[in-house]
Amino acid sequence: MKFLRNYIDKIKPNFEEGGKLHAFRSLFDGFETFLFVPNDTAKSGVNIHDAIDSKRIMSLVVIALIPAMLVGMYNIGYQNALAAGTVEATTWFSMFLYGLLVMLPKIAVSYIVGLGIEFTVAQWKNEEIHEGFLVSGILIPMIVPVGCPLWILALATAFAVIFAKEVFGGTGMNIVNVALIARAFIFFAYPSVISGDSVWVATESICGLGANVDGYTCATALQHLANGPEAIGASGAALTTCDMLWGLMPGSIGETSVVAIALGAILLLWTGVASWKTMLSVFVGGIAMSLLFQHTMPESAIAQVPFWQHLILGGFCFGAVFMATDPVTSARTEVGKYIYGFGIGAMAILIRVLNPGYPEGMMLAILLMNVTAPFIDYCVVQSNVNARAKRLTKKN
């Protein structure tokens, strides 16, 4: 690392004001601060610094996402083998490698488009590169169906970065989750790409891996539940609880495995990156709304789904762990975190039950509560101010 540090210091003058590579100053700064903790110090005031800056926090979130991403890659190959009827003849490594080949182009497109826009904006504004897209860049490919075309993914990423982030001032200033705006763009602009029953299972062979499956269709487990009493997998058989927990079912690439998501949640909670209050409240809100519908809508198939299935199917767990806890777009007051999380969980189940045509619900619930979060914080702060004012009045 000392050699790398010396090399960075040696070439740094080329990227500073007046250097021959000054046009790439923002790019160099982003690369340097990603490798090493910045050694800049405050010039005035009393400040306490440590090694955990926003880049390190974002890196922890990316690490927490790795288990869900790896299981998602394996599940891509597994679902393809199920559709082709070749599970017993296909090794787990071949399934994983097939999923890796499907996933890598999506990750590359997301980062190339998103970071390209951020680098351009940072250089144009003569500012350092905002590091928030380190997480958004991996989240976007994980929350879309495996069949999403790369050009649509590129359009969605560009739209999200420009209109949900840069127009508000960049990282830390956006009012809605960038990755979810990308998914919402696809949902409203190209609904056939993110709904229906033909986009959740990869059906084409890649580099000799996987199988070509012509005319194959398969809905997600939630879509099956909206129309009947059972969640059905790609094989046509009912899904077991183990399938649901491990994520061996059709769905968005990174959202299916509860076990993998739980590993990421443990890391985020242990490091203090995510709020347990927000995370817990999402599940409480989902359970409460699910139980309410079970007792008030006996004629609805999806309303009668057990609350625990609502929690482990679709994007509920993934949204609760990685989306609802986004520190930029979530509530920041301690009481507000409970209200915000509960609202997300309750709204997600509300949308699932009352809109069978869109049985997911988590995306719209989080985006709605993103917009509501500042108002929640305002009400909590104002309530505290009023309570203290009353105590002061009584003392006088």
C-alpha cells in the first residue's frame, strides 16, 4: 500500500490546477479517496474526524449486498435449468456461472451510465465526485427482472441519476431513492418489461451455458398468490417454505433470497449503517396490515395470504433492509423512523391487496414515504418544541 500511496502522490500534480490532466481531476480525486482516507483537516472550529466517511459507508452497503447478489446469480441459472428440465444434469457451478454472465452486463451498464453522468457533472461543476452511486449502481441491476433489456436499463439509470439526484444537488440532497426511481421509470415507461410472466426467467443460452427455452413464461410467486391459493415456481409445482427462504423462485435478481438478505441486514445493523428502528417498523407495519386484511377481506385470495408469506415474498425484505434504511431519503428523527418504517410496511401490503394487477407494492410504498419523510420529521421536531415550550410555561 505504501508503494501505491507514493505512486498516487507522484502523479497527483498532473491532475491539479494547471496540470496537463486537469480535465480528469474529479475522476482522479474519486479514485484516490476511494483507495485512501482523505488527509484534509478542518481549518477552524472544533471537529472530530474518524476513518468512516461516506465512501466507507457506501462500501459497507455494497459488501452487505454481495450475498443477495451471489444467490441471485445462482438462482438465474437454477430457474433456467428448471424451465429447460435439466436441473439434475446441470452442476451448481454451471448454474452460477450462467447467472454471472447474465448479471455482469447489467452491472456494467448501470455503472458506466451512472458514473459517467456523475463524472461529467462533477467535472462541469468543478466538484469532487459524489460517491452515492457506488450503492445505486449495484442496486439497480438487482431490483429489475432478469429479462430487462440493457438499453432500457441504461435509460432508466440515466433518468434516475439526472432527475432524482443531480437536479437536487447530488449525493445527500436527493429526496427519493435513486435506484427505485430507475425501477419506477421502467415500470411506467416500459411496463411489459417489469410485469407479466415472460421476464422473470432467463431463456437464452450464453457462451454454451444454460439452455434456450422457446416460448416459456412464468409469473412470480406473488402474481400466483394474487390469483390463487399457492405460490408456484418455474417447475409448475407449489413452492416450499425453503424455496421461499433461500430464494429459489422467479423474481427480481437480488430480491428473492431472505437468507442472503438477512446476512446483509446483520452487517448493516452491526456496523450501525442502517437503523434497526426503521427496519423493524417496516416488518411491524407489514404484519399489522396483513392481519387486518385477513380479518376484513375473506373473499380476496391475496388478502388471505399468511402474513409471513407477505414478508418473505417479493421485494419486501430487500426493501426493508436496503431501501427503507437509506439515510438520505428516510426519516432522521428517532420517533420519525418508527412512523416512517411502519408506513412503508403497511402501504406495501395495502398496494398488494387492493391492486392485484401490481402485487409487489414495496417500490411505490417506499417512494411515497420518501416524499413524506421530511414532513414526518417536521411534525416530530415541532411536537418536541411545543412540549418543551409548555414545560417552560408551567415553570414560569
